[in-house]
Amino acid sequence: MIVRKTSAENTGEVLKIIKTTGCHNYAHEKLLKKSGGNIFIIDGIDNRAANILKQEALSCGTDAAVSEEVSRFKSGVSRVVLFGTASQIEKLILKFKEQPFGLKELADSLNNALIQKQNKIVVCGTKKITTGKKTLVMGIINLSPDSFYGDGTEGKTVLLTKVLNMKEYGADIIDVGAESTRPGSKPVSEKEEIKKIVKFLRLIRKKTKLPISVDTYKPAVAKAAIDEGADIINDIYALGYDEKMADVVSKNKTGLIIMHMLGTPLTMQKNIKYEDAVFDIFKFLSDRIDFAVKNGINKDSIMIDPGIGFGKTVEHNLMIIKKLSEFKSLGLPLAVGLSNKSFLSKIINAEDIKERFSANISANVIAALNGADILRVHNVKEIARALKVFDAVRSV
């Protein structure tokens, strides 16, 4: 069962959400009248539980959209859309804790989705990262010469200056990668990736105490990086490329970023198809979190990333940014990487990467507004300054 807290800007959007349940047309107007407050989408709920949920919701003064199959007492699972104020949902949670057919588990999921705690401490080896107090900035260091941003470098002086500048400008985390993951990119050898990452860490680790994330999906690279002081593994395959990665992260108690990607960097922008992009990505992340925890990784060490640009169209990317708050229902810090990506050029009709500057700032601030806890960016100075204004307004 998957529970998401969602939102709608108008009755048209609410109606669209209601219709996804397959409820009868005659119920639409009635449901719209009770659709104020919170909206929860519950997928994979047992139809028997859905029937109980419907009746209990009515008893609490609210309502839920259920499929016609639920109304006809047919067996199976379905989608339910539940409405309610915080107090109404809290009453339902108490009622569900004593109910069968998975409603006890639903109570816990609804509670997590309702609260969506802002401040979380992420355990990353010997370091701890606090999210929620402000929007954190993760500065990107590319060691790959074919980086889409054109900033791949290995020069010792350049790298050191770049990292120290990022720290001065306001970076909270440094993220380094030695293999490009731009669309169409080809993998580099494990040996070459380890060489570059280790060289970087040996140079930087003594110069800064900032948490360092390593962008890799290869267990051997991750282990070498951790041995040299890396605190976080940023895995674009979400532990799916090689399951040994889970063992490396678990044994070393490092932080972990689980990201969604459709296919591989070489194929991800070909034949892009989703039934429901936000739901499909949400379910994928939920499943991979479960996999990580079952393989010994501390849930308090996990962060999630919906993977903007990794197997998504412009429309998919925009919808993900708009619906970022839904991913907060998973109860983990949300990292978002949309820095200077090509979909921004398509929106502003300017292909030159240097012309994405203003669009990049706008997109990152909107992502923060919609729930991003960590922003992975190239332009640390400009984004950090924009976020200072954003966080100042949010704190008033």
C-alpha cells in the first residue's frame, strides 16, 4: 500500500484526482464539496479496507472517493482518495489502528504523510546532516571531461580552489563524480573512476570538513571512496546496478541518496513512457527504500531523489517539480538535481548552456518552495544567495 499526500490548485485538479479512483460519476459533485483540507492518494488498498475507510471517513465528517468495485463489494485492491482536515485525519488514524485488512499499517503511513516532519538528522558515517532548518546546497564537482556542463577537470590547483570557493559561497555538501551521467554518456572503467575519485578525496579531505558525497553506482568505487573519507554515496541506479552496493553502504554506515532513473544514461531519453510519472517514480523510490532497509541500511541514512532529467520529458520534469511535496510522504529528506539541465533551455528557447542562468535560479527556488531539502547545483554562489532570501522569507 502506498500513501501520498498531494495538493490541487483548483476544483478542476481535484476532480481529476477523484476520477483516477474509478468512482461513479454521481459522486463527483458530493466529493468536491468535501474536498477541503488535506488530500491523500492511497494505492493498493484492499477493497475490504477501502469500504471500512469510506464509512469511517463519513463518521468523522469527511469523505473518500472509492472505485465502483469497492461500492459493489468486489474483491481486489484499488485506489482511494481521502479528504480531511488534520483533526479529521487524526481521528481516522486512531480508528484504523484497531481495524483489519491492512488499515493498521495505513494508520502509520497516513500519520507519516500528515506530519511530514521538517527537521531530520541524516546519519552519514561519522557526520550528521540536519535538513529542514534551511535548504541545503550540494555543490557539484565533475572530474569527467565529457560533463554536460563543460566543467570536468583534474587540475590540482583548480579543484582545490573550486571546492574552497564553494565552501565560502555557502555549500553544505560537496558531490563529486568521475563518470558523466548526461543523456547518451558511456561508462568509464572502474579502475579509472577509482583513480580519479581517490586522487580528489586525498586532495580535498584534509582541506574541508564538509560532508562529501560520491556520485557512483559501482561498489568497488564506493568502497575506495569511503576508505578515503567519503560520507555519502549518491547512486543513480538506487542500488540496482550491483546489489553489493547495499552491503558497502550498510557495513560502512554511510549516507545514501537513492535516485530514480528510467533505463541507463545511454538509453534513458529514448522511448520514455509512464502510466503516471509521479506515482511510478514514487512507487519505485518506496520499493528501493524497502530494499535498502532490508539489506541493513539505516533508514535515517537515506535520502531520495526523483531524478529530474533521467528518463523524463520536459513535461515530466515540470510535473515532478510541481509535485515535489508528494515525495515528502516517504518520510525522508528530498534531494533534487536540476541544475542547468537541458529541459530549462527548451522552456526558455535558448540552447546555449550559458543562457540558462536565470532559468536555473528560478527552477531551484521553486524546487525549494515545493519541498526540496537539498539542491544539487553547479552555481553554488548564486543559488546559495537566492536560497538565503527564500529561507529568510520562509522563517518569518
